[in-house]
Amino acid sequence: MRAVVITRPGGPEVLAVREVPTPEPSRGEVRVRVHAAGVNRADLLQRRGVYPAPAGWPQDIPGLEYAGVVDAVGEGLTRWNVGARVMGIVGGGGYAEYVVVHEREAIAVPEGLSLHEAAAIPEVFITAHDALFTQLGLAVGERLLIHAVGSGVGTAALQLTKAAGVFVFGTSRSAWKLERARALGLDVAIDVSREDFATVVARETRGEGVHAILDLVGAPYLQRNLEALAVKGRMIVVGLTAGNSGPIELGVLLRKRLRVVGTSLRTRTLDEKITAAQRFEGEVVPQFAAGRVKPVVDAVFPMERASEAHRRMEENANFGKIVMQTRPG
């Protein structure tokens, strides 16, 4: 099969399409003929050689999510038939014509969505749903702050929380991204190149703060996040695009009785990933079918132009998801 291979650690130019062995499904697994794969910032880090794939997954083929058609099944399979349209998350290897996954990790593609649209769903929507609803217990009527609201996880989180009756603040350094986010339901847009987000939150909430924060940025926002939170507020850190180490005033943490959580789907056990996928399938997939939420596809690149896809993400030029096409159509 063909796959996008990291030929050596480095910039986008190190990506190349190569022939590699086609995987075979074992007991309880399915092989998926991949039509498209989502591009994520973890792929960029893996390409640079600073974020290796978990054990058992390809170290030289990036890609954390896929959408395609079941092509072959292993022994003992009970859930899928050949020809079923599925999507899901993997530990790596998504930029390829085939992937092998456990049958309980695969998720049925919602009716009415193309496989290219479906490839923009798993990593960002499962991450957002798990982080905000499973781990933080976000509830109707609460206030949420999403950093990097124009990103893949940001646009997914915005839609899921608005559908759940949450009041949402969102940040970006690009005014055009904030305008796009308003069209998805963003209540308060904060251009952090011009305004301090904690000051805006304080003003808009009469000093009470937000109940929860989804942070995709990291170190530079750490202290101001704590100040923007309400008493008994909670924050979950999903990304570290701007750094992984920053100062913190612990007195604020204690005084407000705050909770700070870190999360990563990639490093979880198989059982944990299955649990997250199945909860997502039961609670969120019906919302796609009903049209309450939708994948936000920024651009689609053929696998031969993988380097261009990575450059677009590194330049922060995307709103929503960049998708890698492994098959035409």
C-alpha cells in the first residue's frame, strides 16, 4: 500500500509517499481501506521527531484519525461487515491506504456525510466531548472559555457546547477566525492580539468568571486562565502549541478551589479509547445525523501534497480541519 512516510525528522519537506507493507487484521480487528485522514498538530510534532507514536504503531507514518470502508475482518468479529463505512482514532499510521483497528474502536460514519467530512470528526470531536463532558462535567447554563476557537478541537468544542446550552467565550489572534466562529454560535469573541482575555471575561461576567476553560495553547495563558475562572472552576489542558512550562500563582488555585486537568487520547490504553469512542458514538454521532453539529473542513489535500497540508497548519492558516485524501472521490 501507499503511505505518507517521515523520511527523517525535520520540516514538511521530509514527508514523502512510499510503498509500505499492507497490514493484516488479527482476531477482533478490522482492516479499513482509508479514503481520508485528518491532520493534527501531533502529526507535526511526530514529523519533527519530538512526539513518537505509542508502542505498536508506526513511528514513520503519521495520522491519528481515519475514515474509510471495512476491507477485511479478523477472526471472532461480531460488529462489522466488509463494506461498512467507519471512522475512528488510531495511535499512528492514518496517512495510509489501509489501517487495522480493534472492532470496538471503529465508529459508524453518520448518514449524509462523505468520508472526507467524516475524517474531520474523530480526533477533534472525541477529544472535545471527552474533555468537556466526561472529564469536566460541563452542564447547561455554564460559561466556557475556549482558547484557539478556530482550531479543529476549538470548532468541535464550540458546536458541542452550544448544542448543550453553554455560553461560550472564544479566543484567537485572527479576527477572520473569530468571525467564522461567530457563525457557529460563539457568544463572545476575544481577539487576544488586541485584548486580554481575562479582562474581557471579568467584564462580561461582572467579575464572576467562567466555569470552565478548554486550553489548546498552554504556557502563556496559564496564570491568566486561573484568574479568569470562577470559584470552583475547572480547566482542562488539551494542547501546548505555545509552550509547556509557565509560572503559576498557587494562591489563586487554593483560594478559588480550582481544578486543573490534563488529557491526551493518544497515550490511553485500548480499553480507555474504546470507552471514549463508544460514549461518543452514543451521545454525539446522532447529533451529526440530525444536523445539530457538523465537521468543519478547511481544506483537502491529496497525500502527494502532504507537505503543503503540514505547512498550512504550521502557518495557522486553517479554520477547522485539514484533511489528507488517500483515495480520490
